[in-house]
Amino acid sequence: MGKTCILVVDDEQTIRLLVKRYLGDKFVVLEAMDGAEARDMARKHKPGLVLMDIMMPNVDGYNACSMIKSDQETKKMPVVMLTSLGYELNEKLAKEVGADGYITKPFTRVKLLDIIGKFLKVPK
């Protein structure tokens, strides 16, 4: 059986690379640079989970999450916001647009795997 796919969406390449380093041994990690690309990749690749930054150019994480959650093909896909915005209001807004989880930067590999484990089986 193949590895589960995770889509990481962040305009910062260093964050995408870090997530790939943390998760690459357990998951196939796809990358998108903004919310519009995330929406298209979610429809095309059907990842098991989306890790989404909030502050991005073109289409931000809130709008992209809303688009993914309102699309019949992707609405059941878990979306976890992965952001430097650690305010309660941002977390509340994320939930309102359909986000299933919220993790703030900086994060550790353990913290990332913990939240992913709420939605996916994490291979040993």
C-alpha cells in the first residue's frame, strides 16, 4: 500500500521544506504556494490532509479552506491551519471557514505528527 498524501500550502519555501523533512519518511508531501494552487491540487490529488498557512498572496488560507470545504469533491478532506497567527480570533475564524485543526509556528515534528494523528493513521 502506498503512502498517504499530505498537501502543505505555504508561500514560504523554508516552511514547505521543513514540513517535507518532518513528514517525508511517513507521507508523500505535495507542495502548493498559495490558496488557488491548493484548491486545484486538492481536487487533482485528493490528499489525505491539507496543512494550510493563512497569510499567503493571491488567495489566503481562509478563502482556500472555505473553497476546499464547499467543494463536493474535497469537502471531507481535513484542513489544518499551520500559521504564525496565534491569536484566538484567527483560530475562531479558521473554524468558521471549516478548518479541522490549528497549529502555530514554530512547531516541532512531534507537535505536527500529533495533530496529523487526529485525522490520519501515522505510520511507525
